[in-house]
Amino acid sequence: MDTFILIGITGIGLGALYFLVASGLSLIYGLMGVLNFAHGSFLTVGAFVGYWVATRLGPETTMTDFILAMIVGGLAAGLFALMIEQLLITRLYDRHIDQALVTVGVSLVVGAVLGGWFGNDLIMFPTPLWFLTAVNVGGAMIPADRIVYIATAVLLLIANWALLKFTRIGLIIRAGVENRNMVNALGINVRRAFSTVFFLGGFAAGVGGVLVSVYSNGVSPLIAGSYLIYGFIVVVIGGMGSVPGSFLAAMLIGVIRQFANYYVTGLGDFVVVILLAGVLLIRPQGLLGKVRA
Amino acid sequence: MLRWKYSRPLLAALLVALALAPMFTSLPLGKPGLQQTLAVAFIWGALALTYDLLFGFTGLLSFGHALYFATGVYVSCILINHEIVSWWLAAIIATVASGVLAALVGAASLRTTGITFAMVTLAFGEAGHVIVGRNFFNLTGGENGIALNADFVPQFWIGVVNTKYIYWTALLALIITYLVIWWVTESSAGRVFAALRDNEQRVQVLGLDTQKFKLLSFVISGTLAGMLGFVMLIAAGSAAPRFAESSVTIALLLMVVIGGAVTRWGAVLGGIFYSFASTRMQDLTQQESFKSIPEWIGGPIAEPALLLGLIFIFIVMFAPGGLSGAYYRLRMKALARKHS
């Protein structure tokens, strides 16, 4: 039972990291139809800025320092995302393939610049000592950092939901995902919603970047790779443009992957791809996705 | 499509020159170093062409093309190393296996379209990379890959003095790929591919099975990539997980966009340029004069991805059609001037 809980919660923790990447991808795709390959660079930018903040704040990183690093890293990634959207994406209005291509270019350039500055080896990320302890959950000893991943993901899910549900811009975003042309026809400027979505997606990815660098024991320009791909898988399984769908799919994939890996090493990735193929065959629009007209 | 009327004699002359050059040891091309670099560049050029068939001609943005290439590399290497079949049969089996895999993956992922298709192919391609890296049954050698056992392939492919044979093999593979793609794209199926790219609904209205034609394009492209995988195995001398990475497909995409899609020679040129530039950039940045550039600029420049990425963004934003597109635009202008 202990191992069962341990693997389950570790899986949910991993799923939380996937969700942080996938939520932005899903909204950006749902609203604008942009396949954002630069999302991995948002994650890396957030991770490096977070690292910079955490090392500046003194030799002993406290919990407050870490939270601050997460927020600043998220903000930096959000602003970077906003810049990319303004400089490149908006100029390729409705040329979806070209938009995807440009984001591929961005991810290459960001990777090259960060790689040139910091090298491609892992650099230790300073974490609070509490992260190294274990928390007793139902008899299982859970590494404390997993709890932080889950809490952050849940917090962002709630914030996301509240924003989409209760604010005007959230209403425009939801309407835009549903039918962008109609929102445009009603005379509402969707452009601001685009920028908001890019900023929010970048923010979540940046926060995710800080957590991913804790999970992978350090920062490097290469940490984003597998998370971006898992992010895409989560978005496809959860349904494009659906944030709750992403959350559900992320948790599902995290847990299934962890359990498969526990029984046979390396089986996890394989099972996830089989799951993806299965979902595509049975429900091509994803778990909570809507059928496109 | 606008054609260059002098292209055929000039192309033939260029090919003869490229084929004969390694014979003269006094020329730069007589040296094994450049021969090896160009052999690899030719393979990338051919691979970019197979990607152009998907992306340029059929309008399918696949991010998993590396899967079929890597299948060719690994299947042929495993068959040869374990002495299961002779090298030429291994090459054929590897090519067919890539085609079969392309048919299976294509059948599942072509249920989606556009951007979703891109994501799904990416996921399948990445699964291939993971499987290769995990070293199941001790077959793929994990992260280190497997070295080709030189005893089981013809001796003219082995050793530095014989680099010119690798060069010729790669050139031959490029020519074969070019001829096949040329034949496919000019055939009636090729017309349907182009029509699918331009207006899928219209093709459907004409009563054609769009899925079948897309799958055909996907399988042809994957099969050719598998064959080139065997040639890469000969040129590189080993099968490594880097051939299965998604960055391979992204590199192919860059090559096609930089060279210009749908012109065939554009993709080949883009591939050769990209491969050549990445290799040479690394040599260039090792030189003494480069050390004088401050670290914060010099570091990023030393990564070939920076310059290639910037060129790529520039072409997508401001010069769609890449090198070959720019060439045709210039010619169009010249023609218009002549006739006005």
C-alpha cells in the first residue's frame, strides 16, 4: 500500500509539471491555432531567471525565496512570451504553419543563446532544505518537493478557472476558443485576448521551468525537451483548448507513466504513446475536447 | 511551375564534375575530409527531399520523420551486426521495415489533420527515440548506440582511404531519391498530393479517397528515408540515438524552408547547405581569431543553431519560398521586363 501511494503521488507530481506546460499550449492552440514550439523556451527562460533570483537571495534558500524565484521566473517567461507574440506571431496573422515554423526558430535561437552562455550541463538549483525531507501521507513517505508541484498546479488551475470564469477578458478568451470569427464579428478586439493568453501560458511555463529544474536536479537549456513533447501529448489527449481537459490528461499520464515505469523500467513512455494512439482512434478530439465543425 | 530551361545540361555537367572530382587528389575534393563532409551533406539533402514530398508537395507537417530514417539506420545495423542476413538484404529489409512502420503510424495519425497531426507525429517519433535509448533486449545499445561491424560490409566502404566510395554511394543515393521523388511528384498521384495541399475539400468532392493518397505520400517518404538510413549507417559507421531525435525532423524542416519547398532542388540545396554549414561553423569557431570576440557574443555564435535559427525566422517572416523561391521571383521579374 505504501509503495502504491508513493508511486501514485509521485505520478500526480509529475502530472502537475506536465500540466504547467500543457495549460498554456492548450489555450494558445485553442484560441489562436498556434502550435507553439517556443513553449519549451518559455520554460527554460523561466528556469534560468528563477535560478538567478534564487542564487541572488542569499546562501540559504528559504521557502519565501523559492516562491519569489518561481514568481519572478514566471513573470520573466510571461514577458518573453508576450514579446515573441508581439514581434513575430501577430505579424503572421492566420498563417498557422508559418507561425509554428517561427516558434521552431525561436526555440533554436533561445537554445543556442542559453547554451552559449551557460553551457549545456546541469547547474545545481538552490532549493529550501525542506524539499529534501519526506512527508508522511497515509504511511507512505513522500518527498516534499512533490507536494509543492501539486500545490502549484492546483493553485494555477484554480486561478486559471477563476480568470476564465469571472473576468471580461476570460469571457472573451472562452468565446474565442469556441468561435473566434463570431467574437470578431461582434466587434470585440480579440488581439488583447491573444496577448493575455500568451502571457499566461508563458507564466505557467516559467513557473513550471523552476519546478522542472528542481525535479531534474538542476537547470540547463536542455531540460525543456521532454516536457514540451509530453505537453503536446497531454494537450492532444485532454482536448485542444480545454484547460480542465489538460489537467485531467496530465494527471492521468503522470500516474500511468509512473506505474508502468515501476513495473518495467522504460515502459512508461511506451504506454503513454499507446494511450495517445488509442485516444486518437476512439476520440480524436480528446477527452474533454469539442468536435470541430 | 516556372522552369529553368538550361537546367538539364548544366545539372548533368555538375553531376559529372561532382562524380569525377574525388579522383583527382590535388583538388580539395580529393581529400577524405571534404569527401566525408559532402557525403553526409548529400544524405541530408536527399532526406530533406523526402521531407519536401510530405511538407511541400502534400502539405503534411510531420514532426516524426526521424522515426523512419532511424528505423533504416538501426534495422540495417542490427541485421548486419548479428550476421542475420548479408548487407544488401539488410538494406532492403530496413527500407521495407521503414515503409511498413510509416504505413502503421500514418494510418493512426492521419485521422487528425493540420496542427494536431504535427503533434501526434511528434509523439510517435519521440516514442521511437525513447525505445532506441532504452536498449530493449540489448539490441540498440542505449544512449551509446551501436558501431557497425566492419567485417560484414564490403571492404571498399571501410577506412579513410576509401572515403571516396562512401562519397559516391551518398551521391548515388541522392540521385536515386531525386529521381523517385521527381517521378512521384510528376505522376498523376503527385498531382493529387498537390491538390490535397491546396484544397482538400475539392479533392474529396471529386470522389477521391483523400486518406489513401495522404497515406501513400507518407509511406513513399518514409520508405525513402529508411533507405537513406542505411546509407547514413555506412557513412557514419554507427547507429546512434541522435538519428532518432525530434531535432532531426526539425533540421529537415529548416532545410526545406531555407532551400524553398516544392521545387525539389531547393530542398536538396537547403539540406546540403545546412549540413555543410553546421559542420564548417564548428571548425570556424575553433580558430584563434575567433577567441578575440567577447565570450557573451562568441559563446552563442559558436552554436550553429543560432545563425541557422535566425536565417530560418527571417525566411519565414520576410522571404517565403527560401533560396529557390527567391531565384524564381528574380527570374519572373526578368521575364516580365523582357516582355514589357
